[in-house]
Amino acid sequence: MADKDQPKRQTQLHAKSLKEMEKRFEVYQSRWAEDGDERRRILERATFDSMIENFKRKTCRLVVLGETHGDPVAHALEFEIFRSLNADTSRDAEKAEMHSSSSLSTSSSSSSSSHSRSCVLSLEMFEVDKQLPLDEYLKGHISEQSMMRDCCVWANYADYRPMIELAKARGIPVYAANAPSRYVSVINSHGEQSSLEQLSDQAKELLPPLPYQMPSAPLLDKVVNFFQANRLRDGQCPAQMNAARKKAFEHMLLAQSLWDASMAWTLAKLLKKGEHPKILHLCGRFHVAHMLGIPEHLDTYLREEHCDKALASMEAPGSAFSAIAKTAVFVPVKFQQDGQPPVIEPSE
């Protein structure tokens, strides 16, 4: 039987961890540097506050955070970032409460104005076909247990619950961004985008435009290196891959791209509507690290008629995405003894 009080207890533990958080992370900012005839990215120490200030810039309409799903420090930081980006919304809500005795139209107007200035939340952890029960919970129509059941929440939902509850308390929209798992399974089974073309028009509304973009060469290299490193760690020869493994690998790449394209498409539609000044999107770091995955797909959508036509004139790859978005990646490390550099844990 499920423990109905578990999410609340997890939230309390989450809140306690915030007090210790500053001792458990460091912030670095990347920038381009000239190295002879080459340009390369270097990392410089930064602060949490400077990162938030960058995210708060009006020109930044989208913040994409890449996490390792089991990293509690990343989850605590995500909550702090979401809370910080909605600090003004909190003050607006307090003002609206002070004037709650005013006419209904005035109170409603204050609330609507507050929400239009909020930073909304977009999540990989919810699939797009679960938007209705998620909305119903945020509006107080259904119980948390009903929402968790109908949305098929992840096993570690308690890690994301503080952000959901903050959004619920302040009336901030939360968007389900990921592809329905049943359609990802179709790609995994058949390995062809044509299998998605056979779905009904209603089903296709839950997917990005078909056919979606294939994995780029840099992303392909990244995935290959990741799997070879895993095989080497397991004592297997990284170069060996029989026909069955190769087929499964190709299917997995298509599924990975469907996840990336789906989340990018959700964000592109939100940006096109222009109802929210800022969007905070949470996903696994493999979907965003090195500006691959979601940034690549969204950059393509930004250049098309779906969103921000003015950006279509930007020719350099990634420039449309970089013009309106910022990213941060949470990298878990194992600290070593005797001043040795920290060891980065594998990405998911």
C-alpha cells in the first residue's frame, strides 16, 4: 500500500537539504577563448547569484537545466532556481492577497497580471498526454494521489514535488513536455519514423512534426562514446557490436531523438504563443549537454515559421537558440583525496 504521507515527508527532507546546499556545489560559467588559431570553451568560477541574474535577463526567454535524475543536490538547486525566478511573482501574490477585499474583477485582474509575469515550468518527467490531470491537480480539482496515478509519475516524484507545489500555490502553469512512452516504444520496436506516420491525426498532435530531425553527427559521436565507455567499464570490448546490438543501438538513437524533438517542440509552441516571459525546462543532462539534443531541435524550430520568424535570418548553427535561451548542466562529481581533481560521474 502506498504511503500517502511520503511526498510530504520527502518535501521536508528536501527543505532541510537546502540549508546544507552551499557546501555541496560549485558554479562555473563557460565562455569562448582564443587558443592560437582555435577557439575553445573554458570554464570560469561563478556564483549562484550571478547565474540567477543571467537567467533573469529579459532577453532570456528560456532556461534549460540538465540534471542527473538521481542527484539530490541538483533537485535542490532546481527548486532554488525556480523559486528565485518567481520571486517577483511571490510579491505580486502578496499584494493581491492584501487587496482581496476589492471587487472580483480587480482581484482577478491582479492574479492574471501576476501569472503573466511568472516563470512557468516545463518538465521531461511528465508526458504530453498527461497534461489534463496535471492541470486538474494544479487547479485543485483532483487529489494529489489521483494526479500521481493518472500521470504515471516517476518513482522519484518526491524530488520534483516541491516545484509542483510551489507552482500550485502561486497559480503558475506547469507543462508536460515529453513524448508519450507508448510512441517511444513504437520507435524502439520498429526503428522507423514511418511507423509513427501510420498513427491517427489525434495521436500525431501529441508528437513533434514528422519526420523529426535525425541525430546530428556530434550527438551520434557523443552517444557512441558513452556506450563504448560503458562497455569498457563492464569489461567488454568497446569496438565489438554484433548485428542485434547495432540494430538496438540505431533504434535507441531514434527514440532519443524523439524525446529531444518532443521536448523542443513543446518549448517552441510555448515560445510562439508568447504568453509567458520566461520558461524553465528540466530534463536529463544528456538531452542538453554540449548544446546537443534539445538545443539542436529547438534551433531548427526557431528558424521555421512556428516561432520567432525574425530569428530565421541567423545563419550560424545554434545561434537562434542562443539568442533567447541559456542552459545549465548539473554534473555530479566524486571528490578525491590529496587535492586530486574530482571525477565526473557518467551521464544518464
